[in-house]
Amino acid sequence: MLKMLFKPIRGLFRLVLALLILFEEWGWAPLQRAMAWIGQLPVLRQLEALIQRLPPYAALLVFFLPGLLLLPVKLLALWFISIGRAGLGVAVIVLAKVIGTAIVARIFALTQPALMSLPWFARLYLRWSAWKEQLLAWIRASAAWRLARAIKLRLRRMLRRSSSSSGAA
């Protein structure tokens, strides 16, 4: 009986988590490339070289640092929401999420070799990756995902046709 009550909650939790992971997946590579481009600045290039040379546990600390530094920003966003400035609060949360994802993506790219040399981290990372792929496969198999993908492809074809017909005129 109790299991049946928690089933919808588990499904909702799984959906919200999947959407967060999809957002991260969508932004991870482009944001990491943007940060790599910014990292070409001389001062940042030196900082990135320093981060790449870190030993494993120092790399782990640097990897988790952005999340800790963004915590006060997220608390500020919640405070904005609590005082009735919901739009500002949500904007701060979204901005913090995008900036945080960009920074973490770049730092992970720089520290991944050192982090993967930690056996426990490598095991957790492989487990996380497998679990994440299962969750994303579940989302991609859903009717809503397939419908959204079909609409996207149809719109893309319509845009191509309209741009090619306007170029011919």
C-alpha cells in the first residue's frame, strides 16, 4: 500500500531529475567550449595550467569549489523569492546554474585525469554515467520526447524549405 503511494512521487522525482540532467547535458559541451575560449586569456591560461597539474585530492577540492561558492548566491535567490521577488529569484537561480555549469564543465575537463586516478572516484563516475544514461534513455523513449523531437524536425524542414524558396525568388 505504501509502495503504491510513493510510486507517483518517485516518478515525479525521476522526471524532475531527468530534466535537470538534460539541461546539464545540453549545456555542458557548449559551455565548456565557451569557457575554454575564455581560458585563452593569458591570466586564465596560467590558472588552467596550474589546475591541470594539481594532484588528485587538490583537483577534487577545486572541482567542488564552484558548487560551494555558488551556494550563497542560490540562498540569495531563495531570499528574493521569499520576499516576493520571484522573477528576480528565478533569474538568479538560472544564471547561477548556467555559470556554475560552465565553470564546473571546464574544471572537470581540466581535472578529469587527476580525478580518475582516484579509484573510488573512477568507480563512482562510471556508476553515475551508467545511471545517467539509463535515465536519459527513459526520457528519450517517452512519448513526450518523441513528439517534441518530431515537432522539432518538422519545424527544421519547414524552415529549410522556406529559406531555400526565398533564396530562389
